[in-house]
Amino acid sequence: MLRFLNLSLLILFPIAWFAPLMRAGLLPFFSLDEISIITGIGDLWGKDIFLALIVSFFALIAPMLKVIGTALIQFGKLNKKARPLLSILGKLAMADVFLVAIYIVVTKGVGVGRLETAWGLYLFTFCVLLSYAITLMSKPKA
């Protein structure tokens, strides 16, 4: 069952990357632009390549490396000694969720525009937490 859940993340993470994390607008009565992880990275790429690379690593690369590494361990293709590295990758992926949450809190606090969370934020958070839970449930019993 854990193998299936872990492999499902190979589909769910990419969906979460393109799903709207939030809707933002400058004034309350205009329509809101949807922001996803991919559109956010695209916008960052034009303004700050270094930050775009960091966000790409946290949001795209770290979670997928963790899922793939966990699958390799589950199928006996990777040594179980790699688990500490996978744990670090999971924490890095969680950092991205915190960055988005901080961005939302700061933006709402300014009060200039309007910001609404969207279903993609919940899906991405669910994927990260599910990946973390799979790691916890996969640890050998002492």
C-alpha cells in the first residue's frame, strides 16, 4: 500500500505544480490572476534567476528526488542507508510550503490588494505531508 501511495506522488506533484496556489489582484474589484508554482518560477526567472533556481529546487526537484529515492528503497534498488538523505529532501520540500504561507501572510498584512488561497496550495501541502508520512511509516521498527 505504501508503495502505491508513494508512486501516486509521481502524478500528484506535477499536478500540484500547475494547479493554482493562490489568486492575487491589486484592487478588490478587479479579477484575480492565478499563481501556480510553475508560473511563479517563470516570473522569478525573469527577475531573479538565483531565487528561481532555489524555489525550483525546493518545489520541484527535492520532492521528486525524495519520492523516487523512497520508491527505490521500497523496491530494494537503493540501500536503506540513504534514508537520512531522503529525510533532508523532505524537509527542503516542506520549506517551500512555509515560504508560500509566509508570502500569503505578508501580502494580506499589507492590505493593498486581494489574495485568496486556491486548491493547488492544499494539494501541494498534501503531497509534501503524504511523502513525509510515507517516510515515517516506512522506517524499520526498532
